[in-house]
Amino acid sequence: MREETIAPTSTGSLIAADRVEGTAVYNRGGDHLGSIKTVMIDKPSGKVAYAVMSFGGFLGIGEKYHPLPWGMLTYHRGQGGYVVDLDKGALEGAPQYDAAETPNYEDQAWGKQVHDYYRVPPYWM
Amino acid sequence: MREETIAPTSTGSLIAADRVEGTAVYNRGGDHLGSIKTVMIDKPSGKVAYAVMSFGGFLGIGEKYHPLPWGMLTYHRGQGGYVVDLDKGALEGAPQYDAAETPNYEDQAWGKQVHDYYRVPPYWM
């Protein structure tokens, strides 16, 4: 099995955001964690800041959103989705919000605690 | 009127790709050029390489896609869409393709001529 950091419809390192959206996310144990709702782009730098993973709920009710630093995602062809190094317990304690309480993504203090949780440097560094 | 480089649903510099998708694109003269179909992300660097603008066609037939270097887009609140500095003639001669002939986005020679056309440095520089 080939493991790559690319999406299924890509032939190399470039992927279309509308293909990332809807792609399943698993952990290394093969548990299905959710799927990518969208990606957040930092307009001035042109960098992708987060992939927003949605989990649970039905028709948007009860759905939880987890902002994941973009670099955490690795596409696994065999799995047909992204794999992140995150067990279910770590995910339960991770920064998350529901549709009614979208956080201020601009707030660097908020962004910093998301990145700190996953122990990766912030996108603005 | 305030002019900003952000999208309508954003409170600052971060925008969701699924909000960028579908947003109208105008030139400085106010001509409607098309709408954003998706954005292309360079996975390793986490940088947005292109916004793909679609134009014309019906249900995907006859539709043309123009890859626009991401930095060309400026969101104008008053216009309710992105504005690019591009007259209709320049757009006609610009790199484009239709759905049946998706280019190899990985090909740096192809990417270079897109960026050269718009006189902006490539995203990989």
C-alpha cells in the first residue's frame, strides 16, 4: 500500500479543496473520526490554516467541529481518507465547537491553544 | 465602502474554502467574469496555489476553467465578490481549459506559464 500526502483525485501535490471536503478522516487504529467539512484559508499569506473536521449529528444538529492544523492530515490511498495520529480519547478532549458557537478563528489566543493541543507550530509562525 | 481581502462570512483574514467556492468574480470595470469553482492547495507547503474560476456553460457543458493565482483575488464587500485586475480581452487570452481536458496542475512548466501570464511569482517560489 502506498501512503501519500495527496488526495485521491490528485496526481501529485496539488489537491482541490472541493475534493478535500467530504473526505473521511481516520486515526491510525482505523477508527472513523469524522469527515472534512471545509478548510480555512489565511487570505493574506495564502496558507491553509485548518481543516475543519465534522463529527456526529444529523442534518447539522448535534454536529461537532474540530479544527485540525492542516499539516496533521496525511492522505492514505488504501484507507481512502485522511489519517491523523489521534486516538479517540485525545479527540474528545480536543478543541471543538458546535454550529451554534463558531469560534473566532482570527483570535490568535484561540488559534494558539488549538495548535498547542496538537503540539504543532501555528500557521502564522 | 470598505474594501478588504476577506470573504463575506469571515470576520478577519481567515476564510472557509466552501465559502470561497461559488463566489462571483468581477473585473475592475464591474464585468462579471465567472465564479470560483474551487481552490487548489499545494499539500506539502499548505499554500493555496490557485483559485479556479469557472465561466460559461450549462450544467458543466461548455464551461471553461481559468486557474487564477490566489493572490490576484481581492474581496470587495460592496461588489459582493472578488475583483481581479483583468479586462475581458486579457481573460480570453488567458490559460484556460474545459472539463474534458484538465491540465496537469503538477507540471511546473504549465504552472509557470499561468503565473507568467498574470505576471505574478509562482506559489512555489
